[in-house]
Amino acid sequence: VVIIIPVAVTVPNSEPIVTLVEVSEAPSQAPSAAPTSDTFSELISAVKDVYGDNKSELFSEAFSDSQSPQYRAAIWAADVAPVESTERMISRYALATFYFALNGDDWDKCGRGSTDCDLSEEWLTAENECDWYAVECRDPVNGDYTVEEIRFRPYGIQSTNMRGTLPFDVSLLSSLTLFIISREP
């Protein structure tokens, strides 16, 4: 399905110019151009603040590469699945960075498009991140649920097909008290 949006541009002392713009039904997984939304800018600013001055080099390195897990996660969190709360946006960003850093699109269980879990448990959907597979949240604080636990078991690393390096950005989950990625015995 393709959605056509008419756009009118007016120039002083001339007739309006009408252009038709095609918008795809779903966003691509890898953007072709740099994001420009205000939400993206707000997220980058909030993440930079959380990184702090002592991690500014790490921040710069991560966001200078449009294929880095951090950059891809920021695009997803800001432009594909934005939320109102800055704290929640940072949580979704941190989880998305974890997902991209550990090759989530290749996970056997609950990666995007997975047929091995309920749609609500699938990662990187518009669903609340507290419903994603292996993510547990505590009751709302100031109206927001906060990620408290990430538990990948009993399936663990072998059967989910996780591989990669755990990113620094997981530390942005300020309420995280338990993090388990275990293997089956």
C-alpha cells in the first residue's frame, strides 16, 4: 500500500505548485539519509547528557558511524517508535542499542519479524518495551514503567543466536537491578 500526500508550495506572486510525495507504509530498517526530526535531536542531546563529559569520546565515536548500534537505536527510538517521556525514550534507546549490538535481527526468539514468540513480546515494536521478551519492569514511577530486569533464559545465548559485545548504553537503564543471559544446561 502506498500513501500519496499532496504538498502545496506557494511562492509570493505566483500560483501554488503542487507536488505528490509517496510515503511508504512501513519504514525501512536502515535509513538512507540522516534523521532530521526534533525527537532525534532531543534524544541525542539527552543521551549525550547521560554519557557525561568523561564518556564524550565514546559518544562521539558511536554517533559518527551511521551503522553503529547506538546510531541505529537512536533512529529507531526517535523516528520509528517515539514516546513522550525522555526517561522512557532513553530506556527504549538503551534496549534498542542492546538489540542491535547483539545482532537482534538474527535472534531465533523474539527478534523483529520472529515467528517464535507472541507479537507483543517481539523486540523493537511499538509495543511497550515492558512486554518484550526477557524484559521485566517495575510499576510506574511518575507514570512511566522502568526496566528493572533483563532475563534471557532458559533459552540463553545458544538458542537465541545472540552474538556481539554488550554496549555501554545498557548502563543507561538506571533502574536495572538484574541482568541475566544464561545458557541451557
